[in-house]
Amino acid sequence: MRRFADRLPVLLVVLLVFASAAATQPAPRVARIGMLCAPTCNVNLNDTFLDELRKLGWVEGANIVVERKDPDYHLDRLPALAAELVRSKPNLIVAITPQSARAAKDATSDLPIVMLFVADPVGMGLVSSLARPGGNLTGVATVAPGDFNGKTLSILREALPRAKRVAVFINPSNEAHRLMYPREAPPAAAKLGFQLDLFELHDAREIPGAVATAKDQGADALWIWGDPVLSIPPNRLPDLAAQAGLPSISFISGFAQAGGLVAYGPEFPALARRGAHYVDRILKGAKPAELPVEQPTKYPLVINLKTAKSLGLEIPASLLARADEVIE
């Protein structure tokens, strides 16, 4: 008993040292992420992005706080929403779609920005180059300038060898559309013997009227460029195209799965997951200027054979053989 009493002061000192050390340890780090979405944050791909963040150890409500801002389809509100996010001083901003990336980039040159689902970020002036972004923004591109749109029209020509007139739906508020359409689409169309009728759609409410007009003007097919205004919800345009009896091709893979004839574009869920890795690296100290912008390595071709049959079309065996997915 006396031996224990002799040691008691030493034990108390040791306990006090441990207690003091524990009190001075920093609290677990909680990162703050701003998400700027267009037209809405409430889409499955954003859940895919957050799921990948969880796999990387960033759990919302535990060690990250996510502040979501979306314009609820009113894209003119994006600059004000971006400014609000900047004032809240998050660790970084995730900008989803070209319109959001532009608003975020214009709002700050200091806070790191990770972009998702943006085509031609170099042409838009968001980064200096894909290999060396050089500023506060990096992330994942959907396509880079080149012959992608020419390949899309080639697929449409193979699927519809007799088609002559194609109605093209773009969103002029999407800078990538404004840059890439005049540069790539008309030359490819002339080479393949297509006449293009351009429809510039700023708002989803314009879509039904545009489909009806395209039909009345004698369109043989619809070519839907990738943009959230045109692709959310995924079944809207496929349903309208089916009602009008028009074959359709789109950049969004879910388009064919929702009833469109053909989809040719990147694997968007894979891009969302890659974006989460950029967030992880930046939160761990990497600088956006030093993280090269990634591009897709594969563009799956999806053909809805059920839709083809309903339209009375026979898809060539050569095209079906190249498809990554055939929906029957």
C-alpha cells in the first residue's frame, strides 16, 4: 500500500501530461466545399461525385460541409450565386457544367475551382492548356476540340444513309456550344451531305415547340448537343422525338437509355468520380495550376434498337457491331 502511495504522485504527473497533450491536439479538420450547379444540384451524377468523395474519406456531415447553390433553371442567376459562394470562403468550389465554371472563374481568381462536365476549357479561356492549367481552375473535360462532332455526324450518317436535313439543338448560353458548333459542325455536315437547321434554345420550355418546328420544316433527324437544359430530365427529348417520329442522337448516354435512338459521348459517371479525386488532392494541398485537366479515354456508343424498330429503321450491322451497348 505504501509502495502504491509512493508512486501516486508520478502517476498523477503522467496523467496530467497526457491530458494536457490531448487538450492541445487540433480538432479533426472539416473542409468546406461549395457546389455551383446548372441548372440544378439535384441530379444523380452529383450523388455519384459525393459517393466517390466518401470512398476517398470525405464524408458529408463528418469531415466535409457542402454548400450547394443552383439557379433552379434560371441560369442568369449563376454569377450572383457564385459571388455568394466566394464570400462564404469555402476551401474550394466545384463548378458543374460550362455555365457554372464560367461564373465561378469570373467570381474568383484565388479560391481553387474543380470543374466537371465542361467541353473545350482552353477555348473558353478557363485554363491556359490541358497539361498546365496555370490558374485556380482544373478538373475534367468532356471533350476537347477536334473531330468529335464530325464523328457524331458520321454515326448519324451510317444509321440514316438517306437522311438529308438535321435539326441541331444547342444552348447559346453554353460557351462550348458557341465555340465548337460553327467551327466543327458545318464543315462535317457539308462533307457528309447534311443540311443543318440550327435551333438555339435558352430554356427548357422552348423544347416542345422546337421539336414541332423541326418536324414541320422537314427534319429527318434531331442532333441534341450536351447541355443540362436539354438533357434534364433525361426522358423529355426522347419522348418528344418519339412522338414526332424523328430519329435522334445525343451526347448524353442516358439519352438512348431513355428512348433516344443513339447516344455517343463520354461516360459521365466516370467523369464525376474523377472529379472527386481532384477535390481530394486539392484538399490535401495540391495546387490546381499543377493538376492537368483530364479528358475521357472512351466514348461509348449506345444504340436503342427498340426505338429504331418503332421508327421503322434498320440499323446497319456494321454500326451495331461497334456499339458498346445495344438496347433491345
